[in-house]
Amino acid sequence: TAISNEIKRQMEEAMKTDSSKSYWLHDEDLGGENFSSITNSSQFYINADGRLVIVFAEGEVAPMFMGEQEFVMPESIWK
């Protein structure tokens, strides 16, 4: 839950600061397809700084033109 909430927070912040970004959080046309949480099959890796990075494939949480999406978690979320 904490990781999913952090991803949503980062998505909202990105949309506020850059009008060209659009994430599927509140799209009424998508209904249940909006991002709600990570799953057991969500992709991740640990970056060179030792931080957890959650990765979404192109078109999974945003329009395909935005490409693959990565969200770096603050250490306080996963430690």
C-alpha cells in the first residue's frame, strides 16, 4: 500500500508540474483499468544508488507515447 500510494503521489505531482504528462488515475472512461496498486507481477529493480524502482511497461499506466514509466521510491517507503 505504501509503495502504491507513493507511485500515485509521484504521478499526481508529475501531472501538476508538466501538462504534457498524463497518468491513468482518474480516467472515467477506463473505469477499473485506472492504476490502483502494484501487483505480485509488478516489475522492479534496485538502482545504482540502492533505491527501489518500480517499472511499468509502455501503455500500462500512461499513454504509450510516454514510454516506459519508472518510479523511484524514497528509502523511507521500503526500508
